Amino acid sequence: MSEPTLYLRLVPEDVAPLILISGDPARVQRTADLLDDARMIGVNREFAVATGSHCGTPVTVVSGGIGAPSTAIALHELALVGAKAVVRIGTMMGVEAQMGQVVLSTGAARFEGTSPTYLPLAYPAIPDWPLVHALESAGRAADLDVRTGLTATFDAFYPHMAPELIGQGALDVHDLKDAGVLSLDMETSLVFVLGQTLRLAAAAMCAVTVQAQPHLHLDPVVRADVDRRMVIAALDGLVAWEKAHAAVSR
């Protein structure tokens, strides 16, 4: 591949096989500050990219913007330049999960409209299990309150996730709770489906910073502490997965 990718403007030498992806471009710099020898690769639109290393293993951190469509663009272009594993980090809205907990999604309900263009809805959105197990071990070692279970992914934030903020009444979480849904977001089911179709090991590890109903926010100081420890745990888990994967592949 000689030309840079269309939106992220990447060539293979820019990117490590191990990827952390989040919606917020500002998180790229915060995460890069936790890496060794990090360098910013570039910023274009909602896509920011930095590459460094963690415990001697190269890692790239990318922002994919809010929602499934732009995240799909990022994942496609990362796969084109050699990505092998991707972990979504960021925030989620709690249903059964409580604020301050970290949700490690074991599956996602596909209420967004992008993933059906890749696989019909009859196919489940599930992560890579060895990667999930590595992340869970790293999260518990970091003394995070890790919950494993289902996430529901939506497209329309205000009507589907926070209707009370636009005067449309309380969010109905009855069916979500009946299904045992831990959290809501706008990307995870897409990440899992593209992991399957692009042959990427995919997982999602996110802090619950908002309560779905009533709509409440986690204290900013607590949020910053949980977020930092979660990102380090995600890095530890990715590196552990890579070492185990390499050993099995020999």
C-alpha cells in the first residue's frame, strides 16, 4: 500500500498491530501521555492518531469520532495498514452497571444502523474471548470494579439514550433490564461486528460515567482516576493478549 488511507491518512509504518480506539480526539493525547516514546501521527477531522509503546510493545491509539459510521471508517483503514487487535476504550451509560464501574462487554445488542451493512442482524456482535479474558485479568489486577455482560448500542443519543435532556420524558429501561443489559453506548456492537468481518481481535472496556435513568454524571475527580486506571489496564491486557497470541502461533 503506497498511498495514505483516505481519512486517517495512515501508511503501515505509522501503526502498531495493537490498537486502542475511542471516540474523543482529546483522549488520544491523554493516552499517549501514558505510553513510552509516543508520537502524534496526525489529526484529520475527528480522527487523531498516536503511536508509542507499553512495556516494550508498540501500541497505537486512535479516535474514531462519536457513533458507528465514523468508527467503521477508522477500523477499516486501521485494518488496511496492519492492525490485528482493537480495544474500544471510553465511556458508557449505566443501566444495570453503576457509575464508577468498568464494563467489559461480552456481547452487544445491535440497535445501530451501520453493522447490518456488514452482517445481517441474525449474526451476534461478540468480542474476541481470549482478548476479553486478558483485559478482565488486567482490570482486576488494577483494582477496578469490572463488570462483564451485555451492552446495547444505539445511533441517536438524545431520543434513544437521553430523552429527558430534550424534554421527551424518562428513558424506559424496563426491557433493557429484563435482558440484563449493563450499559448503553454508540459504538460497541459495530466494533465487534467489524472485528469479525475484518479479522480483528476486538473488545470493549469502558468506564460507566453516566447513569441512564435518572440521568446523572460521575464526579469528575472520580471519573479521571477510574479512566486513567482503566486505560493502563487496557494497555496491560492488550500486551498480555499479544504475548499469549504470539506464543500460540509459534
